[in-house]
Amino acid sequence: MRHLVNFGLLFSFSALAATGTLAYFQPFSLSVTNIHVIAGFVTLVLVILHIVARVPYFRNRIAKGKYRVSARLQVLMIGIACGFLVYTAIYNLPPASWLIENSYEHKNSAQIVRSSNLVGFDQPAPHRKWIVRKSQDGNGSGLSINLSFREDLNPMPSIAVWAESTIGSMIETLFLEQSLAYSEVPLWEDYRTQRSHILPLWRHRYTLFSGISPSGEIDAVSGATEAHRFALDPYLQSGKGNEFVLCVEINVPKDSSDDFPDPLLGQPSLLYTCLVDVDRDDPYYLFELTGHGGGMQFPPVMFSMIWK
């Protein structure tokens, strides 16, 4: 049993160290996070088994012998040190803050896009996506967006879904492909490509939202205004005549044509929109093609939205 625990700890700690290093230096990855969580759980179980097997050792070191006072002092010092590190991590103080400031997440925070924790995603079929935006108020209205593509479409397009006001100001990004969410120059079909080239309409709105241009520079004429709320919840309230626009931008890689010969970017992105009237009795909407990122294309896709 002892050897099983020792070798188990060796492998589980190696997995924790490897995935922790990847999470520190690389963009977020769900696979890395899953492995890290599983390795952490296995390590916890093995450490508990190790401690149970070593209870007599700890008891003897602390309760008996000439080293009793020294052992208790060591335990106290270790406890204080660990408590101090936890405290600095919670309140973002040195030395924990020094470590965090050099992580990928911190250094690239201006270009990382995360949806609200009220947004949920599902893929019930390979060529379907389902996006649900709940209301912060449990009794409030919510959105259910269904994106359906023809099954022979390969590769699948990159997608951004967002809500904006009727005057064109972004309210909230509801969905952005994970492969595009953590870098301005992501890998797109194994090639480094500017995010503003893949989904230019969404990226332009995001510049107005964040005040950060695609190059990472601060845009002095963009950003939040005092009168604008960058959250969808106030717009979901009924009985107030609220309206907002839902937008879906898609771009299929490697769909070149005579007019757009670039072998990777191909034809420009397409923008589908619908105007949501919160007080409308009919809860169903269909998106309509209303714009593009530079040219025109008509991919086999049907978008629908349910207002509830």
C-alpha cells in the first residue's frame, strides 16, 4: 500500500505540475483544466491515505520525545507561512501578486474575452449550437438562441454572438469560439491569424466596448460611457419598451473564390441580426442577413431565437 501511494503521488503531482505550468504560461484550455482538477482530486485522496498511514509518526513527533517542542514550533511556523500565502493570494498582495502578474491570463487580460456566467452553451449535434442567456433575476426573461448548420458544412465556421443597443453600442458578448477568445492572434486552421480578420464586425464592436484596439493599444475615443450599461439584464426587463439587437457573425475558413482568393480567409464574414422587442407577444425570431465583413457570401445556415 505504501508503494502504491508513493508512486501514485509521484504521477499525480507530475500531472498537477505540468498542467499548472501550462495554465500559467498558455491560454485557457478546458482539457488542461479537466486534467488538473482530476489530478488534484487523486492527489488529495493519496495524501489522505499517506497521512492516515503516518499518524503514529506525527503523533510521536509532536507529543513525545526531546524534539517535541521543536516539532510543534515547526508546525506552527509552517501553518503561519501557509496562512500568509493564502492571505496574499486572496487579497492580491506580494509575493502572490508578483507571481500572478507574470501569468498569461494577467499579461493578456485586455484581449481575453469571457462571457457572462449567466450564459450557457451546448452542442446537441455536431452542426448545432445552443446558447442560453439567463436573467440575473430568477423571475426575469431570458434568451435561447439556436444555430443550425447544414451537416455537410466542413469545416465549421467561427462564430461570435452578441447583443447591442439600437444605436450600435455593444451590450454583451454572449458567445465567442473558445479558439478565438484568448488571443488577438489565435491559431485558425493551424495558422496564426488576426482575430480582427476572422470576425471583423464583432472585433470592431468589442473595441468600442473595451477601448482596446486589435493591436492592444488603448483607443482614446472608445470605451464605456456613463449612460451605457455593459450588461444585458436591464434590457431584459419587460413593460419598459426595451429593444435591443442580437447579432451573429460567422466566418468559414478556406472558402476562397475568384473575388477573394486568400486560401485561408477566403470570403469575408457574414452578419445576421434581429431586433428584439421585449414586450412583443410572439417569442420567436429569425435572424436575417444584414451585413458582411467586406464581401457577400451565402452559407447554408439557419438561425433562430426564442424570447422567453
